[in-house]
Amino acid sequence: SLEELAAKCLVSKYYLSHLFTKGTGKSVGRYILDKRMYMAKYLLSSTDLSVEQVSTDCGFSDSAYFCRLFKKETGFTPTQYRKAQKSTC
């Protein structure tokens, strides 16, 4: 969490958030979400793990929430994304 990162860096969470956004152009939350989505896309296209397992492996505790968020971010459900990736190979 942002609080844990800030504590490890010995700064306030507000200051860390400001520095991170200034340096990357993204909020900490957006950066983490982008990394989780990148990993989810990789796992969906390169493994036969269930969607539920992919969501868990990417740090989501609710697979239904993961599916809604994945569709919002990519335009595809996880299953549609997997099928589309397999058909392009």
C-alpha cells in the first residue's frame, strides 16, 4: 500500500504520492493497476490458468471485480481476450 511504501521511504504518503506522480506522470494507484493489467494480459495469453486464478495471481481478491475492471481497461472480458490472443497466433 501507499502507506507501507511511504513508511519504508521514511516520508509521508502525500509527499511520496506527489514525488511519484511528478516522476512517472501516473499516480501510484494507476501505476499498480497498469502493472496488474499487464501481468493479467500476459497470464491470459500464455497460460491456461483459470480467470479466477489469474485475478488472484494479479492481486485481486474478487474475480468479478477483476473481470469488470479488465473489460473497462481493455474492451474485452478476460475470456474474450484469451480467445482473441489464441486466434492471432
